[in-house]
Amino acid sequence: MTELFANPWFHWAFYTVLLISFALGAVMGLIYIERRGMGRMQSRLGPNRTGPFGLLQAVADAVKVLLKEDIVPANADKVVHWLAPIVAFVPVLLIFAVVPFMNGAMLADLNIGILYVFAIGSISSVGIFMAGWSSSNKYSLLGAMRDVASIVSYEIPLVLAIIGVVILAGSLSTNEIVKAQANIPFILLQPLGFIIFFAAACAEINRSPFDLLEADSELVAGFHTEYSGMKFAMFYLVEYAEALAMCAIISTIFLGGWQGPVLPPWLWFLVKTFGMFYVMVWTRTTFPRVRIDQLMALAWKFMLPLALINIVVTAIEVVIWPTPAGLPWVLIIVNFAVAGILIVTWSRLMKYGWGRVETTLR
């Protein structure tokens, strides 16, 4: 078996099939977890009829959607309209190429793996913009423009938030970043970076409370208003696949990846990944959707300066203690205190209009 994996073609074929199967299977699980989890949080049952405990509800929904008629608006750009779901979906699968399920168990251990993740992940927004522009629908176009605005705004704090992790690990390889967390997971040394990364990731992948691309109260269904059947199913799949990818990246760079006691490494990775998705579900049921001006203000006035301050603080700590193994545990308390003080102080200095609606009417 070792000789087979030494063959690059077998290695490529095996992990390609494995990653596609994992992504598609895990997405079905995420849909079930979200629907059942939200049901519990909202004092209702959620799906519980199709299959034992409602486990086959996602399968039934998939069959139903695939059998629906594919309707394309008469004035739509039909070629772009058809290509948009594919352009949005394929880059999400490519992200998993550098996600380590165990030590070295990955399709490609790139020395710039974390940069690859953000470079490839951003391409999905092109597919969303293609969908909104090609639909010949003003609501779809507005949703697509909001996607462009959020990508431009949140890509900066998202990347800056992981620079502290890169400084501590001394590598851009996702596998090496996990190894650097053998003693202390980086979420304890980078609490502010984790909060910024998690919030920015939710905005990047259109998760609540930042799901303004498809705000039904404003945009009907947003960028995919004019999509039905298989094409709509692919956009639905993209949303959960992006959530899975981001949770896997968060587990890798902040939670120690596959590392943990007793359980097999791959199981630790899955537990951390699905645990992070449950946190996303929790935030969806807890926080109301923000306005578009609040979305922009949060990125530029709050996350960007705090991400820069986090880099400076991390650099000072690494200069004093050059190796991650030499970082004392007392820094955990210091970093949590710094994160708390910065968040509270900055939120009081900056006013975003949270909790109130400004109007010129008298």
C-alpha cells in the first residue's frame, strides 16, 4: 500500500475521489445538523419524517430539486447563466486539496498552502457575480454587487487575521501549521485573530448574520432568484461546501487540526470541523441580519484596525519569545485580556448604528 501511495498518479486519484466524496457526503450531514439544530434552538422539531430521525430528508430534497424544470429568463445571457454555478462550485472543492486530515494525509502539501486557500476561495465570488449579472434581474444584480462589496471588504481582515498564526508557526503550509500546535492550539494564543477570522469568514461565505446576498425581505432571493432545478441545487451546495471548507480551515489553523488524545487523528479533525459548523448554526439562530452599511462599517472600521493591532502584538511576543514552544502559558491570559479590551474599547469608540435605524423623516 505504501508503494501505491508513492505513485503520484495513484495518490492524486485516491485523494481526489476521497475529497469529492467527503465534501458531498459531509454537506448532506451539515444540512441535517443545521435544520435539526435550529429546530431545537427555536423550540420546534425540524425534519423528522423522512428516514430514521429525518436523516434522509436532505436526500429527498435533493431528488425533488433535481426533478424540477430548469427555467431560464428570456433576456438572460444563457451561456453565462449556465456557467455560473460551475464557476462557483469547482473552486470550493479545490480548497480541500491542502486540508490535512492527518499528518501528511492530503492531496498536496503546498509550502504556500494557506495562500492557496484564499486565492482559490475568492474565485467562487466570480460565479455568484456571473449569476446575478446574467439573470437580467435587478434583484439578482443587487445581490451580486453586495457579494463583490463584501468580498473586497472582508478579504483584507480575513487574510490579516491569519498572519499572526503564520508568524507563530513560521510556515504557510497547512500541515506545518498543525504541527506547530502540538503544545498549544493557536486559538489560545490568537483569540482576537480567531474572532476576526470567524466573523470575516461568515461574511465571505454568506452566512448569517451577513447573508445580505439573498436577503429575502429586500431582494426576493438575491443572486439566485432566477435559478431553479439543478442549477439552484448547485448554489445551495456551494453555500454549505464553503461553510465546510471554512470550518476545516479554522480547525486546521486555530484548533490544532488532527491533533488530540485517545481518538484517531482523522476523527479529531471531523469533530473539530463539525463543532465549528455548529457554532455557525448557533450564530445564525442568535443574531439578526445586519444592514449593508453595518456590514461595510464592521469590516473597515472595526476588523481591519484590530487585525493590524493583532499582528503588531503577535510580532512583539515572537521577538521576545522566538519559538512557539517557548511561549509561556501566561501569554494566553494576556492575549485574551488584550482581545477583550480592544473589542470593548473599539466598539465604544466607533458608532455603526447597531440596534437603531437612521432616518431623515420627522
